[in-house]
Amino acid sequence: MDFRRIEVIFLIVFFSLDIFLFLSFRNSQQLVSSTSNNTSTVAEMHKRNISFGSLDTKSGYAYYLGSQPDESLAQNLQKLNNQKINYEEVNHMISSTLNDPITVTNADRKDVMNRFVQKDSNILFGKQYKYAPQLSTNSQIVYVRTGSLGEVYDKTAQLVFSVSDGEVVGYTQTYVDSMIILHEKQAIKSEKDVITNLYANSEIPNNSKISYANLAYTKLLEAKNSTIYIPVWFVTIKNKDSKVSATKKVNAFTGNIIKSSTNGDNYSAQ
């Protein structure tokens, strides 16, 4: 399909976003907003033993992005060595079992897997993925697609390694070759706005630590064989007593807390 036709398709899809957003937010999400003063909120958070680093006050800009199904993985399977490959056409996903499992520890797994990912015969387009500790767990090492427009925290563009008994035994991979900007850039909420709004809405408990606050694109919807992405703040909060972590998602355009996922993905971090 030529690029011009793709643009036309995305323009048609974008005009339906307003209707979809209204229905989606009403039926699938509970949206909460806050008018609390940020400065006083930060002081109150410190009093309640909530730890966090310096909060960025810059608002910044982001886009609605779009992509179409990509066959790049299927077209390059022959480049992979030392693994048993299965390709799922419906999900455009590689499922691989490594012939020689890779031994890793909590201390070295990032460095070890970074070297593995960079080699073309191990991972297709590996240089376009970045380690994501926020999405990784003891049993999974997650890499996300990254590019000039930002990172993609979504199962349509992820590399997920399975860890069993200290060994990486295989992985799944999805890939998006390119993103198309569907609309001119729009202002997004700052990190400080997002964090203070989460606290004001009782989403950050006392005696906890904000481990990560990352901005990334995630899938909003699929329409006309195309995928639409929006910018979302992913905020990981770790309870200091239980050591259990949970990741909250906030629409970066509106500042609304996403109570249920628009794409069925639930993220957690260790």
C-alpha cells in the first residue's frame, strides 16, 4: 500500500476519534481529575513518607500516532540462528525458544541481554529496542520499541524474554516499523501534574516510593486495520513495607487517570 493511501486511511480514522474517546472514557474508564495546589500537595506527600525524586514541571508536547500491520519480522526470519522459531501471522509475532538458554542474575541481566539483543542473528531489529525495567519482572525481561517520537509501552511493539530458574529460555517479539503522526502536536501534562493528581485522588498510598514515571505511547484503539496510539504516563509505585509495586496509567493529554486499560494490557513492575 502506498504512503499516500495510508495517510488517507489514518485521516479517516482520526476523525472518528472524538466519538470513540467519548464512548471509551464513559464505558471503559473511570476518569478522575484534581484541582489541588501542586506545591501544597508535594509538601503533604513528604509528610506521609512518600518518596520521589525531583518532579519535572515542563509540560511538553506529544501526538496521536498511527501504524499499520507490519510484515518486517516475517520477511527476515531467515536471519535468526540458534533458536526454534514460530511466527503467528494474526498477531504478527515471533515466538522463539533458544537452543542455548542464557544464564542471568538480577545484577547482570540488563548488560547480558543488551549484548544479546544487539546481534542481528539473535534478535531482528534489536537496536531499535530499549530495556524497560518498569515493565520487567523476575520472570520476564521486557524491551520496548523506541524511536524519534518516543518509546512504545504496548504489546504491539515489544520484546519479552522469559526467565526460568535464572535462565532466559526464549522470547516473543512484535514490531512496528514506523509511526505516522495523525494530528499536530498537543500539550501534555507534566510529570509533577501527574504525580500530584494521582496523590490527590488516593492513588499513591502513604509510606511508598515512586520508582518510575515514564512517558510512552500505548494503543488506544484499532480501526480499519490500523492502530492508534496516545501518550500515557506510566507511574510505578512501590509500597515500602510489602515491597509490592503497581503501575498507574495517566492520559498525558487530559491528565485523567486510566482506571481500566484501553487495550487490555496490565503492567506491573518489581
